Amino acid sequence: MINLSSIDIIEYLDTVGIQYTMHGKNVSQNWIGIQCPFCDDKSNHLGINIKSKAFSCFKCGTKGNIIKLVQELEHINWIQALNNLQQFSKTVIQFNEKITAVSNSFPKMNKLGKVHKEYLSNRGLDPDFMEKKYALKSGANFTKYQTRLIIPFFEKKRMISFTSRDVSNSIEPKYLHPSRDEVILVPKDLIFNIDSVKNSCIVTEGCFDVFKIGDGAVALSGTKYTQRQVSLLSNIERVFILFDPEPMAQKQAGRLCKELSFLTHSEVILLDIDRDPGDMTASEVKELRKELGL
Ligand SMILES: [Zn+2]
């Protein structure tokens, strides 16, 4: 079941080509106005609340939730409307207000700078969207993470750990993880993006594979796995393992799959294309997600 408030209503309206307005005489703040499909409205009397996604027509008085509205707009049934909306459901993970003892020991972090955003762009990602969705930061000066892109790891919406990526492509190691002195759980104890999983997940090697695939994709920080990672994955109904195509990675994928097969449904998947998951195009990602029912 999707959380209606997580639906990106603007993306939905843009995709289906419905005209809307966020300003104007019939539209209040935090509402989007469209032409009401329930009456002979000509000028955006139907308001959709950006947060709750409830709608209400100020002309004919029809009210309801977004599913009812989509049914009417697209002349489809409730199930079809729900399915259509599913792909516009976005979970934006936020830092928890209650910062735990674990995270008190984190190094100082800053907002993303120009170099970090350029790096993300060059890897085919939308920097502003990524920054918000994954709470990306940059390492502060005078820490060992300075100039690096900091990628937080969340579990149950709490930031538990992080990794950092060099964005200049000139400093080794590419990924610098915190040590056990700095954090209680290191990235290898955690599964990146686990909070985004519903029933199925795609297990990848790294955060950038996840960034490409989106919600439901997770990463192990390498091809090796720990028992804590196996135990976290065993709680998921269907686990699809998508590692890079090279033989060593595939061997590890097979091993993980076998171990998980005693605990849950697990499958190794391979892309038709001979490329790493992180190099997939947007349409390849879309097709994969569809195929796996993500
Ligand atoms: Zn109306």
C-alpha cells in the first residue's frame, strides 16, 4: 500500500499532461488547482492539497482522495489508479530530529559545494534531487573527509553511519569509510537505502548503483557481505541480486543468493547489457523496475 502523502503530484500531472496552476484567484497556498473533471468547471476550481493529496472542488463540492481523482481523470478503476500513482511515490528521507549518541560522534559536515554537484551531474544524476533525497553532505575542512562527498547511511530513518567518496578522481581511496572508533556501525554492518524497501529489493554493490535505480535498490558497499547484512536482507520478501557482470562479482552474487535462499526468496539477476548497474540509462532502469515489480 502506498503512502498517499509521498506521491509527487506535480510529476504525476506533468506526466499525464494535465494543466495545473499553483497561483491564481481560485488557488490557495499549498494547493494545486486543476480543471475539475466532476463538473463543468472552466478555471481550476478543483484544489489538490500538496501535502495530504486530498482534493476538493470549490464549484461542485466533490471531495476525496487522489485515487478517486485519478480514476475520474483517466477513466480507470481504483486498482489501476493506485498502480498508476505508485510510480510517483517518493520517500524523502530526512535527518531525524533526535540525534542519537551514535551520530554525535560524526565529523562536521557541510552542504554540497559546486564540485560535488558537478560530480553528481557528470554521473548522470540530478544533484539537487540527490542532495535532498539522500541527505548528501560534503566533508568539512580540517577533517579527513574534506572535499569529499558524504553519503549517510540510515536505518529506521536514523543516520547510523556514512561513507565518503572522492569527487576529484585523484585521491585514494575512492571511498573512505569511517572506522569503528568513529562510529558504532560501519557501512559493512549496514545496508545502504534499506529504509526505501517495501516488499522487494535489488541488492547492488554500491551507493551509485542505488542512486541510479532509486527506491527499493540497496547496496552492500562491495560484493562481500556480512552476517548482519544477510540478516537484514532475510526480512525482505523478494531479494534480487544485481552485481557488476565480472566473474568475481557474479561468484559472490551466487554465494549470497544461496545463503539467502534458506531464508527468503532470492534470485541473481543479470542485465542484458554488458555494463555495470550504475551505468544503466533511465529507460533501462524503468524497464528493470517494471520487470521486477518494484
Ligand atoms: Zn467540480
